[in-house]
Amino acid sequence: MNLLTAAELKRRGWAALEESLQYGPVHITKHNKAAAVVLSEDEYSRLTNAAPATKGGVTAAQWLLAHAAKAGKSKADLDRALRKERDAWT
């Protein structure tokens, strides 16, 4: 069975998941208990009898970066807001 702990997923992120998916479905455990199973797009399509994903598509990370939420704030605005929040901590 292809196991990945939630701690490892949190520590290494998407890279750990992509690496594990090379060996089939990934069973994610949290506190030594089964928490989730992640499938490749092709495996999911096979199980749901959907059309397989086209090769040459984008990875999930590429898709997320391409569809990043646009809050309408500039980097300077975000930096200013974070600085103000951090100053309030002290």
C-alpha cells in the first residue's frame, strides 16, 4: 500500500504527493489512522468511466498558479497590512 502521512504531506507539500502518485493511489494517514485516498486523474477517470485526462495537460500546481485568486491588492498593500498586524502583536 502506498502510504503518506499527513505530517509528511504538510512538511513537503505537493512534491510528496506527486512523488507518491507515481506508485499508484496514495493513502494518507493522520495519527496512524486512514484519512483519505488520492488518485491520479487517469485512475479517477477509469473508476468513474469518464473520458481519460488528456496527456500534456497541466499539473494541479500549474493550474492553481494559473488560477490564483486575485484580491485586487498590490504586494505593497499586502505587505503594509501584514506589517500592521505584526506590530499589533507586540
